[in-house]
Amino acid sequence: MKRNKKSTPELRLVQDFLKYHSNAEPLLVVPADADLSALVSHLIQLKDDRIALVEKQGKIVGMISVGDLARHLKSTRNEEFYFHGGLANEPEDYIHSQARYGGREILHSVTATTVEDIMSTDLRYCSPEEDLATAIRRMMQGSVIKVLPVLDAERKLKGSLHILDIMEFLLESPGKTRQS
């Protein structure tokens, strides 16, 4: 959807941006004690690179991403998952009888049972009252993240900043974000 450049407001705070981009998809929030296999099944159905925020006692305490799941699987792998002649070199090596174990069998070796077992507690987020330019810089610090949750003082989810929404806004209206 193309927005009219002339009607694009000057957005200074995160809360202003959230009002302007109210059509953003909400983030998935799951309880810390949620079953890990149920979360994986849900993420597979979404078919994109989503994150899930983790809630405990009404507060956001962490997040879990597909990367977190991959790192956990990598850390729990064992040599039985290698192929008879060593690691697979070609995609064809994974086909049918050449593999000792299929994907579902490998997943049974995952040692975590709940989301909390492997969630990341180093959560980057911003507040609704924060300067938008500061929040965008936070997304770009270190490894760039695609989604920045917006949490209030009680760590309750108020929305999210998505890199594509920010890019769209900046491309339509350069110079509209100013720091105080």
C-alpha cells in the first residue's frame, strides 16, 4: 500500500510510529512453560522467520527465534546423526536410505522441553516514549534485528517496530525522524 507523501506526519517517538503503522502484525507471545514442540509446530505453520516473545507472570522475559532453535539443535547433536561415510557433502546425500536418521528422529534428541529452556533473555526492546531514531539505532547495533518489541515500564508488549515498516517510512519521507 502506497502512502501519500504529503500526508506523512513527522514521527518523533516510537508511539507516534506505532499509530502510523497500526497495521503491523502482532508478535507471537508464548508462556515460558509452553511446550517446545508446540511452538515449533506453530512456527512451521507461519512459514516465515518469526520470533516469539516469552512471557512469565505477565511480563516479557525473553524471546525465542528460529536461530535459537538451530543453536540448541546444534549443541545437542551427536555423532550418530552423521552419515555412514561422514558428513553429507551433497544435497543428494540426504535422500532416503543414505541418511542414518531423518529429521524427525533427530528432533527426538532435543533436550529442551519448554520454551524457557532455550529462550534468549538478552532481549533488545524499546519503550513507546523513546525517540524513534534511538530505537532504530538499537535495531542496528551489533547483529541487525528485523523486529524490535515495544514494551512499557511493566514489560508488557505494546507493539513492535519491523525493519520493513521503518524502511518504507524512511523511503517515503526522508528526514522525518529527528532526534530531540
